[in-house]
Amino acid sequence: MTAHISTVAFQGIEALPVDVQVQISSGMVAFTIVGLPDKAVAESRERVSAALRSVGLALPAKRITVNMAPADLPKEGSHYDLPIALGLLSAMGILPNDYLAQYFVVGELGLDGSLASISGALPAAMAANARGKGIICPALCGSEAAWAGEEVDVLAADNIIQIVNHFKGTQVLSRPHPALSAKQPIMPDLSDIKGQEAGKRALEVAAAGGHHLLMVGPPGAGKSMLASRLPSILPDMDAKEMLEVSMIASVSGEIRDGQLSAKRPFRAPHHSASQAALVGGGLRANPGEMALAHNGVLFLDELPEFQTRALEGLRQPLETGETVIARANNHVTYPAAFQLVAAMNPCKCGMAGEPGHVCKRGPKCASDYQARISGPLLDRMDIQIELPAVRASDLALPSPKENSSHVAIRVTKARQRQRQRFLDMGLPHLRLNAQAEGAVLEQIANPQPDALALLSKASDAMNLSARGYYRVLKVARTIADLAGHDEVQKIDIAEAISYRQQLASFSLAA
Ligand SMILES: Nc1ncnc2c1ncn2[C@@H]1O[C@H](COP(=O)(O)OP(=O)(O)O)[C@@H](O)[C@H]1O
Ligand SMILES: [Mg+2]
């Protein structure tokens, strides 16, 4: 008799159904697993037989064959232990196969029969739900799997004995509850920053519209400080955004204690990060930093120090909102709609343009350094600001009264205006001005005549590209939203242009 157990194979955040077939037949004693298993799956034989032995369920001295269909789909990871073990128990007549057929099964076994947590419990539970099935998973992943929906039957066990007892009716496993991380992360506050009013304002505008931000300034100006305070002024994610983020976090094994968090991701990879670390890849096509920053912020400090290849790898996701990892026989796509925040010194020694500073290497110091960032990448940064060094007189001032929670209220209001406008226009997939393109942007950012005149004059004078022109319009729409203007006014356009002018002076300094 052949037992069938359903499980999944992950391709990015997609969980594809896999049928684990277990057959016990007479013949030479053997235990073989076929169906493109990787090393972790092949080793599952040892774990499964040891685990069953330790709970007093020895394998029969017969020929055991495990096949995982479809045969051409690679099976990677350690979550196949439990489906194989339950398949064996079913083929041995210990568990009823028709009961098990109502579940997807995932879990890694220890030698003592205990169940260890696995990555991907959430997408697996979603896939089970989409097919009208329940899920059997380790207890440690139970509350994560429970997020897939109230109607999903989640059986979360500490060890294999509990599962056997549950099906025998001697012990009932209760359904775990979806858990939200109650821990409020301690976030640095904007009120720690003295002076730098222009920098704070730019951060607020960037947060309100989801715009990419570039900060240029000498070392110690407070660039890293400002960027690390962005999460404190961003609103929490809604349920849909949280599930999208959690699917990616789940696949990369980043969900702790099965608890999801509504806080937006803030990823700050070091500048030594490789292209693969940013884009994703490796043996299992794991998500990279860009995908992990989905719906949140990707902060690249010391931008020119990143490898050129890594920086160029940013361009496509910035345009399409997803990363694509090419593999031998297919490719894996992850959502990666992040807000890019970058910081850099104006030159290698960091002091170009500082009053009273003369660099020994002359203007070449700045031009060589800035040339590491390609024009197209620079063009995608909507808001570009120069942060001058803080003056000692600013540092001596008392801390500002306004803190992150005040700014967060304005940001949230501006975001709500944008969301409502998109909903009114019948575009529920858009949330932020930064996502609006072409005709939609022209419709929402309808400047008053004098504002339009200013924009045309400035774009001629500054030689703005078409992309540059639309980026100014986008940022101006956000500034108007922060101010509560229905139409984009001249003052909104003027501020948006000022965030673009930095680019002009920045390249002139080179
Ligand atoms: N505006 C400021 N207000 C208060 N402290 C500041 C300010 N700017 C810089 N600092 C101090 O200087 C340190 C270095 O700032 P940092 O953000 O790392 O500079 P950068 O990234 O521009 O080189 C901070 O840890 C902080 O102690
Ligand atoms: Mg820094």
C-alpha cells in the first residue's frame, strides 16, 4: 500500500504542493528517497528512523521507498522530515491515511522525535488554506501558521507522539492563536537631533510620500543619526502589508517565536555586502536585503563604498518593486517595494565644500568619489539634500520640543490623504505618491497656474530630465499633502525644486 502526504516546496514566497508517497514492500531491506531531494532531504532518512525508534515505533525490516512528486521540482530544506515520518506511520497502518489527507505537513525532526521550527510556515499554511486543507506543523511555528486564516485547521505539536495521540483520540491538540509581537522596539527619537532643521524636514517629506532620499554631508553631520530615526516617524503596517512582509521574513527564517510584527522593516546592510546579499540568492534563492526591506526602508550608509555591482543591482528593483533571482532551471521573484535612504560623504576625505577646508587632492577627491554612483541611480533619488556640519552653537541648544511622535502624526495624516485619494480614483493598489506614474501622477498633482509656470521655468533652467520633472511633481504633491493643500501650490513646487537643486550644486562641486 502507498501512503500519500501533502507538503510543499518553496519557490520564493510561493509554496508549491508536493505529494510525498511512501511505499513499504517486501524485498531487500532499504530506505530510499527519490524526487530531486537536496542534501538536507536525503539526510532526513537518518533523522526519521532515529526519531521513530526513539518513540518506540521501529521501522519494519522491509524495502521502504519514498517518492516526492512532481519529480522535476527541487525539494530543499529540512521540513520534509515530518511528512516522510507521517507517511511511514500511515503506510505501517498506525495512522489513518484519509485523516492525514486533509492536511499539509511540514516539520523538522530531532533524533528524540521532537519537532524543531522550520522556515516558511506562513506561506505553507496559506497554500494549505488555498486548497481547503489544514496544516500540521511544529508547535514553535503554530502561531505563525495560524495567521493564514481563522478557518485553517492548525495542528501544532511539540513532538511526533502528540500527533499520533491526536489522531488516536487520546490527546487533543488545541489550535494556536495568531500572535502579534507586543514588544515595542526601543527606537531612537528625532528630538535627539539638534539643529539640522532642513534635514529633518526632508526626512518628514520622504516618510510622508515614500520618496527615496539621499543625504550628502561631512562626517559627523548626523546623516546616520537622521536615517536611523526614520522608523520612528513611519506609521505601522496594515494587515495586508504585514502579511506580505511576514511571508518574506518567514521564508528567510526571521520570524521569532511565531510572532508577526506590524513595524515596518528597516534594513541597513553594511557596505561590504555583496550583490547576492542585496538581491538575494544562494543555495535556496533566499531573499536578500531588498526583499527583506519590502514595505519598509533600505538604508545604505556610505553609499559610494558599496560595490558597483551591488549598486547597479538596485536599479531594476527600484523601478519594478521586485527582485528576480535567476536559478539553473527557473527564476524566483520576491516583492521588493522599499524606500531607499542613502547617505554619503561628498568626497573621500569627507570635507569637500566645507568652509575653510582645502583638500590636498583638489577637486579630483570629490569627483572620483561621486563618480562611483551612476547617473541613473542618482536620478532615482527623489529628494537630495546637503547636510552641513552641525555648528557648536546648535549643539549647545536645549533639545528641540518636537519629538518623533509629533512628526509621526503629520506623516500618518498625509499618508491617509494619499490613500483616500487613490481609493476615490479607483486605484486601491496605490498607497503613496511615490508609486504614482504617468497619467495618474498628472491627475493627482495638478499644480495651480503660477506653480506650473515656476516648474517649467525651473526645469528649463536646471535642465531637468523628463524623469526629474515628474519626480519634482511627485515630491510637490507630498509637500502639499503635508500642508493639507488640495491643489499643488507654488510654495510646494518651490520646496520640491530645492530638493532637486542639491543635485546640480553637488555635481558642480565635483
Ligand atoms: N545634529 C546633531 N545633534 C546632536 N548630535 C549630533 C548631531 N549630529 C551629529 N551628532 C553626534 O555626532 C555623532 C555622529 O553622527 P553620525 O550621524 O554618525 O554622523 P554621519 O553619519 O553624518 O557621519 C552622533 O552619534 C551624535 O552623537
Ligand atoms: Mg555615518
